[in-house]
Amino acid sequence: MGINIISTGSHTSDEILDNLMLSEMVDTNNEWIVERTGIRTRHISRNETTEEIAFNAAKKVLEQSGIDKNEIGIIVFASISSDSLVPSSAHTIAGRLGIEECFCFDLNAACSGFIYSIAVVESLMKTMSIRYGLVIGAERLSKYVDWEDRSTCILFGDGAGCALLENKEISLEKPEAISEYCEKNHVAAAVDSGCCTDLVKQTVKNKCFGLEIVDSFVSGRYDEKKYLSVRSRDSYALEKDTFSDYIRMNGRQIYKFATAVGIRVIDRLLMHSNISKEDVVGIIPHQANRRIVETLSEKSEIGIDKWFMNLDKYGNTSAASVPIALDEFVREFDLESNKGKYIISLAFGGGLTFGGILFKLC
């Protein structure tokens, strides 16, 4: 029993840009986009900043969890489209949530940002004995999209997703947590001065909730040829021809990279944890392109029915992709009937970055 995700939330703007609208902007059409990407619509945030999108996702998570916001000990904000350098977006969001004091920082790992952040926060929560942590992935990629480049403008969207992590070891050491459990679950045991009987304590310790982090694997390598890049506005680049103020991507090379490292991540997580593919009931990949997911399904020999996809609605939202998908997955999937089984979340992106998390349903 270690670090669990106990609540998720997401937020997208109300403005939807569908393929028909895009076909009026660039030389493309709905059939061409769907066939090559699987994307039909994407959300565009004209009136919300990246921090506002992220705040709305985090606010939902806190409201539905019911925990005291000031028990949050760490917030990590993953994004390539932050609104400011100083203060960090994580600090700004903490302030808007009303959190008085918190360990906060931003992390840039492109589309792998949420996976990187989960791995980092899990480690820090254990090392620093933090009870609760927030991991947020949010993007407003529309401000970095070249709306005259049909190879990229069809792909990206805006949105945010958030996960609340709990350190179960700390929670179960606290008498108020035991008492709270007894109260919520109508445990027939004496509750005296905030403590239950030893028998009930043991019952609680044998019980876990949500998605338990079993293992994580993250890595990366320098993208020397700039297969995926976007330069900070007003920055100076030594190699002007390889950088752009807009998102630039070599789709063919990114496809090769993603399908290679995706398999590596799955194999590494399963082998390291001694888990069989048959015990995996769901895979939540970065929502980049349907063809990538189909290739990963084929190469991994894990049926496509186990791969969760919502890219048809949102497109590629970079660091927000996995948490938005995770939020929808936990709401739609029968978690109760699959307790003890496993799900994998994986991502790959600019940098180049890649990684994955193995969760146990409990």
C-alpha cells in the first residue's frame, strides 16, 4: 500500500472546432483527417488561459474529494504552454485554490508531462511524507498552432486534467482517518477519541481505494533533428532553420518513435512487476493519433478493445491528454468488478520523452 490516485477531474472550453470548420481554413476535409488521425473535433480556449483551464480541473477534483485543500502538500503542473515563467503556474493555481502553503513547481516534458509528474510526485510524497498531492496537465496549444499548416493544425486542442494522489501509509497512521473511515462506512465498532478498535484498524489497512501506483518508468533522449519542436516566443535560437514560433512536427518520424518506445514501456512495466498481459484490463495512452494506438495494440498483442481512446473528441492535448483520458476512463469503466487487475498509462512526446505508469485497481 503506497501512493494512490483517489480522484480525477478535467476541463475543456465550450468552443469546439470540428473538421468541417478546419476545411474552410486550410486545404483538408473531414474524411482525410479522420482516416489519418481519428480526430473529429477539438476544443479551443479563446477566453481562458492555460492556468484558468487547469484551475477549473483542479477545483473539480478537490470538490468531489471532500478533503481540506490545505492538506495538499505538493502541486506539480505539467505543460508546454504556461502563462508565466515567474511565478510558476503551480503557485498561481495553489493561490487560486486558496492553499496557504505548498511545495509547487512546473514541469515541461511535452506530451509525457503528466506521466513524468506522477512519477516525480509519487517519489517526493514518499520521501517527504506528504499526505496529498495534485498533478495537473494543462495546455492551450491553440496559441502555438500555425492555422495555415494543415499537417499540424488538425491535430491539437486545448484542455486540462488533474489527479489527486494520497499517501495511504500516512493516511492510515492518522487517527482521524481511521475514525472517518468508520463513520463513512458504518463500521460496527467503538470509536473513542478519534480511534477505532485494533480489529477495525487492521480492516482499514487491508483496504485500499482507487488506482494504486505499482511501478513507473520514464526516460528520454535528445531530439537532435527536431522532429517535434516549438520555440519560446522572443527567444534566440542558434539554429534558426530548426526552430519555429509554432509547433512543427515530422509526423512520420514521431510515429516511428512512438510505436517503438510505447512497446518498450509496456514490456518494461510488465516485466519489472511480473505482471502478465492477461491481468491488464485497460491501457490509457497519450491521445496523439489513432494509427499509433492501433499499431501499439498490434505489436503488444493487447486487443484494441482494451485501449481507451477519446482523441476523436479532443485531439492531441499534449500534457493534458493522459489526465483527461484517465478521468473519462475511471468514470466509464467498471472499476469495482475489476479490483485486483491492472491498467497502464503511457505517453511519448517532444524532447524526446516517454514513460508509463502501472496501476492496480483497488
